[in-house]
Amino acid sequence: MDTMTEQRNLIVSTMAENLIGSEIIKLGGEINERIKKGEKINNYTIGDFDPKVFPIPQELTDEIIRAMREGHTNYPTANGIIELRKAVAAFLNRFLKLNYSSDEILITSGARPAIYAAYITLLDEGDKVIYPVPSWNNNHYIHLSRARGVMVETTVENNFMPTADDIRPHISDATLIALCSPLNPTGTTFTADTLAEICDMILEENSRRSADEKPLYLLYDQIYWALTFRDTVHVNPVTLRPEMRNYTIFVDGLSKAFAATGIRVGWTFGPPSIIDKMKAILSHVGAWAPKAEQIASARYLTQEARIDEFLFHFKNEVDFRLEHFYNGIQQLKNKGYKVDAIAPQAAIYLTVQFNLIGKKTSEGKTLEDSNDILYYLIDEAKVALVPFSAFGASNNSTWYRLSVGTCTREEIAEVIYKLDNALSKLK
């Protein structure tokens, strides 16, 4: 094969050539490799659960096994089996007072295909998507759909949640606003007033647009809604402003609420005309949840008492970890270290600050950016977090995501001690 032929065979699409893999998975994999080689590192990078620490509900396990034994190993229907769509509709109505019919619900293999399908369905090449920074993976979905992204920088003063004033300058020619609450990576949430202002802005913009213009849509990822703590209340666009029903595509599922990330049962719901197109796209991709898991999930979601029991225990365990890490960081702050944290509100994440840029290690190395801080904490404290730079923030950001899904109660005090020891060595 000559050189020219070899070069032609290596050419791929511009999209594929420039696609970046998940920064978080790459970092998590790197840490896991070091652990396999014998290092003892507390790996709080991946937004996942250790099944030994947080197993899925026993009843869901039993129903999956039962469905497999019954022989439910063939293709499911493209939009999800009717039993599950009806169960999801009842589940949403019971917990969130959202009234969607089974025909307005699409079952997907977790949340990711739903997000991908929404992007592909709503956006033409070059269409504008507004999304906050930090946030999870919007930049990658924008790249996959060949859209045009506009990042909205958020601030710690607003718990890293975007406001209507942040978004408003960019909406006149936008097609989609992509929001998430509770937010990955921060574990913070919208207040009713803040989200209502965003909804009013979207409704006002859509009333301004002519009939031959695309509306301004809202993609609302609420995959963590069940994991809210203490006084935090999850809010959604359609409950706050019923008119938003025509413009809102929800992303949801079992993954986070039931520690069931590997079960791959998610759902999306919204205007039927859009959901139907998303169904058609995903039917060609084959991104449906496995049939046995769909059967099992449909049966489990009807067990209201079991769900309440599981969520009560699960939320208490997650909240314990977040609260104790938060208190530990505050203790370090009170010692004079340049660290901080946002009080936990929701999800499995704590937003932590290590404001260490410019500090010198005992070897004389200056910590110059978020990656330097990250690897100092890994090497010296044996604690791995995810910098907000992996979620679109600059390399100068000093904020990090700490995920507690793999954390035991017993290790928290040890981790705070190791952080204290590492921070004490900086000058």
C-alpha cells in the first residue's frame, strides 16, 4: 500500500477526528490503574456507585432475575414496553405531580441516549445551544450534533447555577438551552424563583418568534431529582410554568435514584411530536434498555412501599457522607487552609475548593493550575477528585467535584486527615 492510499484510508469525518473522549472517564481510569498497581487512593472521580457500598434495591435485583428466567431476552418495542411507560407515568405523577401519558414517554438505555437524541432531533448544523459552565458533557453533545455552543459562566455566589440574566444576552438566535438540576458536577439546585425566571424568559422569547422560526427549547436533565437533602426541594419547569410543556424535554431514569447506573433504564418525556422523532432516531441506533430490565423496572416501580423504604435509607447514607465531608473541609478551612465547600443540597457530589495556585510543594514545585493541584492531592494525599476544568471551566478554576458513590462511612475521617497532612506541607 502506497503512502497516499494509506493516508486516504485514515481519513474520517471532521466530527470524529476532533471528538474528545470523556475527561472524567480518562482520569478515573488512570487512577484505577494506579490502584491496581498497589497504590491506596481514594478515588472520588466517577459519578457512579460501588455496588458493595450502595447496592441496587433487592426487589429490583429479584425482578431482573425473574424476568430473565421468564425468557424476556428478545427485542423490546422501540419506545419501551407499555408496562414500563405506564409505570414511569405513575411514578412521575406520584413523586413530582407531572402528568404525562405513556405515549409521551420514551424509554432509553440510561440518560445519555436521551440527551443525544434530543440534540440530534432539535438541532441543525450550526444551531446555537446555551449551556452553563460547569456542567456535564454538553460540549461533547454539541460537537456530536455539529451545533454551536455558547458557554454561560456561573459563579459560586449563585452556587454555580445559571440565572436568567446570565442566559438572556444569548437567546435571540438560540435553539436550545441545556440545563441540569440537581447539577452535575456541583450537587446544587435551582430555586423555584430562579427557574421560574428562566421559564418566563423562554416563554417571552417564543412569543416573539414567528411561526416559521424554530422555538427555543429547554432540555431539562433531572436525573438526580430523587436525591435532595434536608430543606432542598426539586423544582421543574412544567410544574412552575405549565406553558413550558410545549418546549421542555425532560431527561430522567433509574440510574442515580436507585444506584442503578449499570441497569441502563432511563426515560425522556416531552412534546409528543418531538418524542416521536427521538424514538425514530434511537430505533436506528438501538439505544433501548434491555427487555428484562424493562420488565423488572416496570414491576419494581409499582412497589411504592419498597421504593419509599429504599429511598429513605439510600438518601440518609448519601447525605451522611456529603455532610461529613463538608464538615471536614470546614474544619480544614478553620485551620487556615485555603479550602472551602458549598453546603450539600442534592445528588452525590460535594463542591470543594482547593485555592492552592501559587503554593509551593516541599520539593519546590509551584502549583500553577487546577491540574497541578489535582495531582498534588493524588500524589500527596492519595485523594482523587475531578477539577471543574473537566466540566468546561478554565484551568485556573480552583473548584473540584467530590463524588461519594464509592465512599464508605469509615474512610471519611481518614481522608480529611490525609488532606490536612498534604495541605500542611505546602508553603
